[in-house]
Amino acid sequence: MKSLEALFAAAAAVRSNAYAPYSGFAVGAAIRTPSGAIFSGVNVENASYPVGTCAEAGAIAAMVAAGENRIAEILVLGDGEALVTPCGACRQRIREFARDEVNIHIAGPNGLRASFTVGELLPQAFGPSLAESHAP
Ligand code: THU
């Protein structure tokens, strides 16, 4: 299976587990790391609305918990007419573990809809210095 197809399948598989009783908007995200591993996450909402977390945050947490800290590629999957691009906070979260050239793929239930780079979605980012060893 091609890497993008595997990312889509992973995001689609977890998306049904999203906890989104307040917005009704289920999102799944999947990250591929340079090792080839795939980590996924879903949005987890809360009765105290601002406490809810995005799918991207869940996928990043799973990656870091597994001992990895580089994003080779990330895919976000949600329904609706508008592209489900990462929110501003998640763009910053992604940037922590991804260089400007890394692809952020946006998908709907039927497949890939668009692809951007980290640099396109978060230009002139404040991020880890490229000299830092943990910077991907
Ligand atoms: N959401 C994500 O999980 N990721 C995105 O990229 C966009 C928005 C979630 C947050 C909230 O639970 C719901 O979608 C509606 O905004």
C-alpha cells in the first residue's frame, strides 16, 4: 500500500472513534514518521469547550509517547464542503516536529482533496532552530 493510502486508511479507521458530541464534527489524523510507523489521533471534545483537543494533537501525542519526534507526512480527514485544514494551534504543533517542506494532506471521506506544505500553512514560523538536534 502506498504511504498516502496507508495514512488515509489509518485516519479513516480512527475517525469513527472521535469524541465530538458537541460539534458533531469527527476528525481523524494520521502521521507517518521517517521510520515508516504511522500514528493516529482523533478530536476529543469536552463539556468545557476550550478544553477539547484536535485530532492532530492526539496523533502527535501518540507519536511522542512511542518515542518518535519527526513527522515525515501528516493527513487530516474530516467531512464537509470546506477543506479541513489544521487550526492555527495545530499548525504550530505540527511545526515543532516538521520542516517547512513536509506535506500536510487534507482529505474527505472519499479521499485526498488537497496537499499543502508546513511552510505554506504556517509561513515565517516560530519553531525549533534547525541547529537543534530534535528539529526534524
Ligand atoms: N478539529 C480537529 O480535530 N482538527 C482540525 O484540523 C480542525 C478541527 C476539531 C476540533 C473540534 O472538536 C471540531 O473539529 C470542530 O471544530
